[in-house]
Amino acid sequence: MPDERGIPIHEASRLVGVPAPTLRAWERRYGVPATPRSEGGHRRYSQESLHELRLMRDEVARGRRASVAARSVRALLDQSGAARGFVDDLLEASDRLDPGRVRAVLDSSVEVLSLDVTVDQVLMPAMRQVGLRWETGRCDVAQEQMTTEAARGWLSRMASFAPDPSSEQPVLLACGPRDLHTLGVEALAVLLAYRGRPCRVLGARTPVATLVTAATATSAAAVVVVSHLSVGRRPAVEAVVAVDAAGLPVFYAGNAFMFPPSRRGLPGTYLGDNLGAAATLIDTTLTP
């Protein structure tokens, strides 16, 4: 086990399964992790540094370029104070397969931090770490599914406490035609509900024709398309373009649109990666 002074690079390399030259390159080029030096100038790795390295390793294992992986890891770990403590508590509850504790941690976070901050700085970062653990074999599918369902149940309960909607026209939210993960879409719907916006979540892999038909049939106030997979970007773009052609306000978000070139020439409004800010932007745009 690493001691309080940290461990040397060869031991860190062994623990995370990444060659020492690669660890040096990650620190030198991307600042992941920022490691202190011993009196002799040697790198020393703390428990926090090892966790950061494992996240970096897992992101690269998913096929991300090192520069993109480093940016993702920094964003994932950019919590401090109470938010970071709640993330750690939620992950511990996940490890213990305790759905009641997952929901209790989220309730406590809302009391201390607010709903928006809990979604953006506790729920989504924690769930992303759980997802990375599952994808790289560091937790089993039962743990990932339990935590996801506990989070989804918590979001559903929070939605039931939202104020009455101020409009009859819903905001439709859908994943791209090739995207499966709906938790972020469900979280955004809850945040919109607390701003008085009625929402309908169409869910995973929403076909373009289905999305346009549903938007027209419900007289939707706006449509949100979310796509996280690079392989799913093209059909997601087709969905955005089709909604725009139908004359409806369209917003889009997700990793598939992270970089400016991926948004060039695309109609509609990019929402960024902060769900609270995205909900506010949608609400403000739709307010006369």
C-alpha cells in the first residue's frame, strides 16, 4: 500500500499496469497527474494520483486519444469540498451494492449543494466513474446496473416533486439513433421540470422519423438530441437537421459534438456539458 509520502514511479507503473515512460509522458504533456517530487527530485505518487492514473488509463483503453482522455479526466475530477465528498460516498455505496445509500447520498447533496450542483458535480461524475469501472472490468454488470437504477429511481422521485408546468408544450429529449445511455437525458429533463418546463423523454436509439413525428404530434416547444458516441454522430446530425427542417427549435449535446469542428454548419444550439447551464439556456431561449 502507498504510504503518506507516495510511491515511486516503478511501483505506480506496476499498480496501474501502465509503462513508466507512458506515465512520464502523460505528466509532461498533459499534467496528468501533477505529482510532487521527493528531495532527490523523483516523482512520488499518492493514492489520489493513482486514482487519476487509473481513470486516464481507462479512458485511453476506451479508444480516446491521450489529449482527449486527459481533458476528460480533469473535468471528471474537477470537484472539491462537499461535492467531492458526496461523489466518494456515492461510489462507496455503489461498491457495497446499497441502492438506499445511493439515494440517501444524493438527497443529502441536494440539501447542501442544490439540485443543479448535485446533478452536475455529484451524480454525473460518480456515474461516469462507475461506467468506466464496468467498461474496464473493475466492477461487474450487477453493480453498474444497481447504481444506474438507483440513480434513475432517485431522478424519477425528484421529478415528482417538481412544480406544476408553466406551459402545455413539452420539450422532447432523445438520444441519437445509435446512442443507448439515457441517464443524462433523464437528469436534464428533471432540471427542466424544476424550471416549469414539461418534458417527454423518448429514450435510447430514437430513430429520426420517430423523433420528428413525436415532435410534430405533441406540438413540442423544442427538441433536444444527445449523442455521446463518435460512431453515432452522423445519424444524430441527421436528427438535428430533420427537426430544424420541421421548423422546431432544436438543441444538441454530448461528446459527439464536443469539439467545434463537429458543430460547424449544424443548425440549432449547442448546450455544452453542464446540465444545469443547459436547462437554463433552454428555458431562457423558450421564454418570450
